Amino acid sequence: MTTLRTLMTFVFCSLLVGTALAQQTPSSHPDTGSWTRVTAPAPFPVGAAHTLLMTDGTVMIQDFCSSDWWSLTPDINGSYINGTWTQKASMPQTYAPLFYASAVLADGKLIVNGGEYNTGGQHCRPRDTNLGAIYDPVADTWTPVAPPSGWQSIADAASVVLRDGTYMIANPFSTEVALLNESTMTWSTVTRNYPQLNLEDGWTLLPSGEVFTVDVHAQPHAELFHPATEAGRTRPTHLTRWREAKSARRYFGLMEPYL
């Protein structure tokens, strides 16, 4: 059976090019495989914008620059090729983002923050927003999420779920980062100890639990974040524990077995 990681990667890529969702045939070589068209056509009027694999195995897909979402559920044998499309609840009416921070949380909920574009329709407007919403797949409902205090825009911010389940996002226009306390839906905001802005950076969680990033505006500099834990929770006061990696090449080499 196709591995979860391979399935997620191929589903995402398929949607980006506007084709039907697909599965990869298992292969002993990671660079070979084949595409199989899904039996039921994707129902998106415009095209898919964003894709996330949920903890229950369903795939959530946002209609392009719209507040509408759909899910693909595999059949009883785990086949996405013969899966079923279901329209899910729509986001709040004023929120239809494109290019934003997002993650599937440890409890199975889906969270979205910001957007480089907002407002629905086929012609998206560049409009950085600090809006956000969290989706409960059991209740099939979206609930608005307030931004971290003082953040006027979140836009297409970097985001990651730390190994202890804490959701962390970046302020693209400063060196601030914020952690979400999901039980109270409040943010703890601190400043990184590195002077480069977070703009256009991407975060990758490594098997060690560290977060790796390459500074887009200071290449080839790279950084590692070492979460400090206390009673199983990340302490916001230790978010300044970013240190510069000696070279991006070195850490990309370390990451190759996990890509």
C-alpha cells in the first residue's frame, strides 16, 4: 500500500497542476512510479488551491480563492482512486484566502491563518490579511481565530507544528513568532534572536524535533530552532533559542534521507 507520505505528496502535486487527484504505484525506487486518474472527477468550479491530509486519512482541499472546502475519502479498501468527494462547511463569509499559514493539529483540527490574497471569486485580489479560522472535522464547522496581538498582517507566513503538538507561526514582516495555546485559543508572541525578517521563509520540522529554516533574504544563511520543553509543553520564553546553521548545504544533506 502506498505510504502516507508518498500519498500526501502526490495528491498535493496533482491538485496544484489542476489535474485529478492521483496515487503513486509503489516502487523500489523513489523517483519512479505512475499516475492513476481518480474515478470521480474533482468537483472544484475553478481549481484546487490548498491541500491537507487529515489525521483520519481524508484529504481536505480548498477551492481556489474561495471559502469552500471539499474532502476526498478513500474507499473501504483505502483506495483514493475510488474515493468519494464530499463538500464540507465553508469558511466565514469574509475569509477566502490564498497563500497562507496552515496546519493539521494533533487533535485532528485544521487551522488557517492569514493570506496573501483574500476575497472570493475567480479573480483574487492581493490583500494581505490577518484573519484566521479553525476547522473541526467532527462538527464540520469553522470558527474564526484572532491574530496574535499587534499583527496587522499574517499573509503567507511560515508555520509548523512542533513535536509536542504546539502550533507556531511567523510574522513575515518582523522577527516575531507566535505559539498557539489551543485550549484557550490565545497566542504567546516573542522575538527571534536573529535580525532577518521572516518574510518568505519556510519552516521544516526535523526528526530531531528541531525546526530548520533558510533565510530567504540572507542566503545562504540558515537557522535551527531548538524547542525547550517543560512538563511536555514548549516554553515561549525559549523561542529565542534560534542559532545560525553553518550552511544550508550541510543541513539539506542531513535531511535528504527524510525527503
